[in-house]
Amino acid sequence: MSTETEIKEKILNGEQVRQRIAEWRRGGESIILANGGFDLLHVGHIRYLHAAKQLGGRLLVAVNSDESMRSLKGQGRPLIPAEERAEIVSALADVDAVVIFSEPDVRRLIREIRPDIHAKGTDYTVESVPERDEVLAQGGRVVIVGDPKDHSSTEIIRSRIEARRS
């Protein structure tokens, strides 16, 4: 079981991410990048991150900042601040490190860390991943992982609101 300190030490800023990636590469580790908002962590998120880790190597999870979540999901989101979402994700055993990013996608991060694998959920195909071109340009590959997209924070929120109105 991880302590609070160990969990928080997994949350890195940009410079710390670059240093950690370099350290892992020196140790012969491959790098897997996963990303998302992770607002209201649910079983789909757990299955996605577990499947990403099963690809082998170190799993870095990029969590959308509050601003990028609002631009993607609209007003009222996120429900949970980025720092808390990052801490929740970092508590998962499959996750080796977490970074918060503010751009609409992770292209800049891909250019900086050059992951061996960019793991995306089943709401994408290899061809529809927005950052696919950048991953390939950096010598990596895109892999679709997780269970069918039957889980969504947006849908959970919507169903709870509708239930309260009934």
C-alpha cells in the first residue's frame, strides 16, 4: 500500500517528467503514455489504465488541467480539481507517474517524452487518435486498450441529474 507521500511523489511537473523519463530510459524501460480527464474515476478508467500498464514498461498518465477540461466538456466541468484528479490517479498501483497538461491534446508532451506507446481507450480507433501523427513521427506506436466504452463520467453525471429530476 502506498503512503500519501509516495502517491504525491508520483505527480510531476514538466521538468520532473523529462528527468524521470530519462532515468527510466537509462534503465532500459519502455514508456507508455495514457491521458484523459479522469473526472469521477470509474471502472472504465481503471480497466483502461490497467490494460495500458499490461503493455509493459512505465506508465505515465497525463491528466487534463481544469481549463482544458472546461474547453472539452463545457461549463460545470471538471467536478474535481486537476490536482485532486492527479492524486487519485497516482494512487493506482498501475500508474508510475502523473503530469497535468493544459493543452487540448498531448502532442506537445509526446514531442517532449517520445513515448514508445501511446495507449488510448476504446472510444478511439488507431486511425482516429488525434495525436497519432505525432506519435508516429516520434517513432512510437498507438495501441487501443481497455474495455468497450460503456462507461463515461459525462453519462454518469447526466444520469444522476435526470434521476434527481424524476
